[in-house]
Amino acid sequence: MNTYETNRRQAMIVGGMGALSLGMPGMVMGSDKLDASGKAVPAPKSCIFVLLCGGPSHIDTWDMKPNAPDTIRGPYLPISTKVPGMRINEMHTELAKVTDLFTLINSMTHPGGISNHFDAMHNLLSGQSQKRVEQGVTDDQPYLGSFVAKYKPSDRNIVSNAWLIKCVGHPVFCAPNIGIGGYLGSAYAPVFVGSAENHPAMDDFKPPEIYDLGDPARLAQRRKLLGNVESRVISEDARGKDWADLREKGYEAMTRPEGREAFNLDREPATVRDRYGRHPLGQNLLLARRMVEAGVRFVTVNGWTGQAPHDTDGPPSSSWDMHGGNMGMGNAFGNGSYGMGFCLPRLDQALAALLGDLKERGMLDNTLVVATGEFGRTPNVLTQLPPGRQHWPQCFSAIMAGAGIAGGQVYGKSNKHGEYPTSNPVRPEELAATIYHALDIPLNDPLNNNGFPRPLTTGKPIMELFG
């Protein structure tokens, strides 16, 4: 082993900072903001992905069928919106005011024969419809946030990829690779923030320990010691300067206050917090906006709306899995924790507030917002009491806004009962490709495969969505 390698290892052991770039989930550092010619590089884009865990009913939200039989259309009526011809659930009174800011996709579909949360979420987040299993090893395709963390890492925050409240539940709803980064490795896995017992709508919310610097004096002492070690490395081998620069970027990102400050939601005016809603989804979306402002590139927000005050046995993370009485979840059209009467107004308030806030702050041009579940729900209302709907991967809806996505349009169409797309079907492949394109990540760059003979996704971006 040469002197450079020996001293490099010593630096890692002494300082404990090498993990900032080499092994800590979601903590991959980026590069400077100048290109090769010295010109300023445009601000990198970020994404807030609102995952409505459990799968909301498209027929009761954004793809309503008022002319269908009552056994299909459900009890809700559509309302007019700011965009002529775009009609959504009557409880979406705030979203109706900002439909000019987003595109509504009513032709999402899983082409494969799946029906469970696990596979549907894996397909949605990996951007592929078919699992890849070779030599007995389960599919290790990374998810959207992991790819973004690799190819558009933050240069201002120790976190590039975050997940606000990991989806849990009974059974577990999360897809298999959200915590490991797939074949990219754990350095590109998300940093998980909060839980059902610790979320930003709570007065005693605690941020993740990753932002805890510990003793500042001891950290400064380590930095000085590392500097002494690295000066000897550089004198013996010029390649040591690359390591020193990398460590300095890690130190700078770790000690910059903006990453930690993002969690101080009490710095926001009360009117802003009220606008988002004082519930888990509202405050998590506000936190997501603050994290994006602080340099985080990809923030997945669990669409959990919290527990209804009178329904303390409600879901810990999966509000939208509204089976009704067939799984003991209460009336899907009621006001319990698994009821649209409780969940839809909170989604309406929080998502509309996020879109409006980003627009007013001048952030929507560089922030992509995606809101969708892993699938939809059956067109037919279940006959058991209380009523609900089963899983339906053949057709569902999504909202996309910002980062060049045109507002005020509906893309794709389902048949008269919302059973399947009749025009412009959008698979996970097309959705992923559109997300990567919006975030300026090239799909056909051979370097994007990290040495693996696999594309980010085989889909093509839907260019009609861009203004």
C-alpha cells in the first residue's frame, strides 16, 4: 500500500468525515457552480414527490365519472375549476383555484399483472414495469430519489435524497429498495425524517440526528488535525489535494446552518403554517419546501394525513388504502382515518398550499412537484358495509407541476367507468423518464448506468406535458 493510501485511511479514521461522501445514505456531495469556461451554471432543479401511500381512488378524486351508475361513481360530485373542462372532487376547493399550475394525468397504468402495494410501489418508484431478477437475486433497481442523488447531488446540504415519514403499517407498504439505494449503494438511499410519533405537526418534533454536529469545539479540533495530516499527504502525492477538497466540501455542507434551519418550522409565519394545515401532510409539505430551499434535491413525502381525532386506531402511514369494511377500515367515504371525508380536505389544503407557495416564492420553475398513489381503486364500490374500493393498478391519476411542466391541461383519458386508459397511457417508465427530463438528467448518457448495462428507465419523456 502506498503512502497516499495509508494517509488517506488515517484521515478517514481520525476525522470520521469520509462518510460524508462515501457511505452515509442520501449524503452525496456535488460540485461547484461554475462550468469549465467559468460561467455560472443554472440552479439545479429539485423534486417534491408526494406519494399517496395506499392508492387513492381516481374515480373519487381527479377522474370522476358523474354519469356512471351510482355503484361506480360514488357519492361525490365534481366541481368546476380555474381551467375550463377540468373538473375534480367537490372537496378540492383549494386545488380548484390552482389548476392552472399543474397538469392532471388521468391515464396512469401498470401494464403488468400486479395487485399489491409492494410491487406497485416498486414499479412506480423504479420507473419500470417488469421486475429484474437474475441468478436468484431480487431486483435491485434504484429508485427515483437515489438516481437524482447520484447525478444531481446537492452542493449545499449533506442530504440530497430525503423521505418524510417512511411508509410503514400492517402490512408494510413500502417497496423493497427505498432504504438501500438499489445497485447504487447505501450512499444514495434516502435519509428518513420523522415518523407517526415524531412529525412536524407536533410541537416537540425532532429533526434527524444526521444534522446534529455534536461538540463544535471537538469538530473544529478534528478539522485542524485533518488539515495537518492532509498537508503531509499533499506534499507526498498531489492526488491528496482531491481528498482534501472532498473533505472540505463535506465539512462545509455539514456545518452550513441552512440544512438544520430547514427544520425550524417555527420560523415560518403562523399564517403560512395554517395555510398548509396543522396536520402531518400539511407540515411535511411545508418542511419539504424548506428542505428544497436548503439544497435537498429529492424529497419524497408520505401522503399520510394523520389520524382522525375520533379514530385513534387509524393508519400509521397509509391513509389512502380505503378498503372499507372488508378490511375493518371503516367507511371509505366517511370521516374516519381511512375516509375520504377526512383525508381529501387535508390533501386539498396541503397540495394547493405547496403549489401556490412555490409559485409565489419564484421556486416553481426549478421545483418539480409530483403527486400520485402507487395505483388507483376499483371502479365498482364494494358491496359490503361500510363501503370501500379494492386495489386497481390498471388505471389511476397523477398531478405534475413545475420544472417546465405546463399548467392547466389534462393528459390522457380513461374509459367511461375509469377501468383503463383509452388514450395516452402512462406507465411507470414514461413517468420516470418525464421526471428525469424535467430535472435535466439525460436518459441516454452511458455514464448514467454506473457501469451497469441498464438504463435509468426504458420509457421516453412525455414532451407534450412541457410548456
